[in-house]
Amino acid sequence: MVREEVAGSVRRLQWKCVESRVDSKRLYYGRFILSPLIKGQADTVGIALRRALLGEIEGTCITRAKSENVPHEYSTIVGIEESVQEILLNLKEIVLRSNLYGVRDASICVKGPRYITAQDIISPPSVEIVDTAQHIATLTEPIDFCIELQIKRDRGYYTELRKNSQDESYPIDAVSMPVQNVNYSIFSCGNGNEKQEILFLEIWTNGSLTPKEALYEASRNLIDLFIPFLHAEEESTNFEENKNRFTQPPLTLQKKLTNLKKNKKGVPLNSIFIDQLKLPSRTYNCLKRANIHTLLDLLSKTEEDLLRIDNFRMEDGKQILDTLEKDLPIDLPKNKFSF
């Protein structure tokens, strides 16, 4: 529930799930309403949520497969009903659920004749197969079928070019989009200046998360996108106040860096992005989700701030500390971080 004051009156925004069902293991449906909205707000919220649901939510999928003695991805193998290309397409359809970051390895190793499904995938404990009955291949003869897989969590759709034709591995176009479809509609009620709108939102997912979980993550991502604008406004309206704030004890590291605002090349610390620090992908993703984009953002945080980040571990803090001590020409105060 959100409380908003409009023209002297108090308006309470409420959202509710009015319908939820599971059509199959790979198809979840949810219908939500948000009201009351003033004229025009339903379109604003509906468009933003639809785009965030379809493009800003992370998903996990198989991105690469490797098997020995396969000349090319369009070849056929004796004893296997499908071609290599058909097997790759079947692997592309496997729906996974996880909270992993970075690349993980999985494999399939079975002996025919038999019917190979997603249940035969040997995956890390952090990865769950949504539909274990998903078809992969059919072995018609008593042959050994072994294939190595790479699993990655990402967002959106991307194609990966084959970098080395001699490594016997094949890229799989990754579709990291858990939300399959989103519709929204608007119902108007009231008269004259008291006219209000109700937003109806329909969400279909692939089963790796529920529509309610998708709506929560999309909303959180939208909020994270707009937070920098709020910070920018605060800094521009009262520069002196912020300057004094940065010299307070909670930001002792920032105080020590007063004379190091620029590196040897004269580049401001707020222009050095965290992806330049060569951090592990898991640590990088944790910082990014916490709206830490630059070196200045990172150095403004305390140890307690970092440990409050979702999925952030002590090991991640040690990795950050080692990287900063190695790449930055400064002595970090030990009372800043104690990982």
C-alpha cells in the first residue's frame, strides 16, 4: 500500500493479485490490479512495468555445449535420432531456476538406447531444473552419450559467436527472459475532476519464477534505475552540506581520499567503473544490484553497508579489499573494512 497526498486529500494506492494459476510447469499466469490512480498514471506505470518485466529480469539458461568427436553442429551421429543442431535447440529450451552468478558447469553422461530428458542433466546444487521431462535427444543404439554444458545467469537475449572452431564446443543463443508475455489494460471510473483509473496487469512466466516474484523484481529494478537521479539532486542543491557529510567518521576512507580524487592520468574516481576493477562476476553483480557503479560509489560504503547487500558474502569483501589494495596507490585504513 502506498499513501499519497493529492490536493489536500489522502489517496491510498493498493495492489492486489486477483488471479493466479499454473497452466503447466513452464507456464505460470498472474493478474494484478493497482488503484486508485489519477488520469494518466496508469499508462505511465503500465508501460514502465511492461518494459521492465520483459527486459530487466534475470534468468538462467544453458549457453554452451561441448562434445567430443563432433565435426560440426550440423552433423548427425550414428545411434542418435536427432542431429547436433536439434540437440542444441532442445538444450536452449531447458528452463532453469537459480540465484547463481557467473558461469557454472553441468554435464550429461548416459548410455543408450534410451530417451534423454532434462532429468539427466548433472547440475550444481544451486541450479534447479523446472521441468525435468523436457526432451533433449533419443538414443537408438547402445552408445555412450556425454556432453559438457555451461550455465549462466543473465538478462535479455544475446547470441554468442563461436570463437574457436577447434575446441569442439558450440554456443547456444541464450534467452534469459523468464517473463514470456505482459499485457496491461486500464479501467476508468468516476466523473469530472474525480475521475480515477485502475491498472490491470497480466504476467506470464516460464516457471522459473512466479508472476508475483517477477513483478517484485521488475519494480525493484525500476526503483534502482531512478535512485541516482535523487542523489544527483541532493548533491546539486547543497554542495557544502554534502562536503561536510563526507568528512564525518562513517566515511573515513572517503576523507583519506580527499587528495586522491584523481588518479595519475587525471581521471576522477567517479569516472572509474567497478567493471574495471577485475572483480569476480558474482561480486560485480552484487555491487551493481546495490546501485554501486563507480569507484567513488564503492569507497563511500562502509563494511556494514556492503554486508547488507543481498547475497554479499565475507569472501566478496575480502576480494574487493585485495583488489583495491593491489590496484590503487593508497593505504586503506584497517578500521574501514575488516573482512
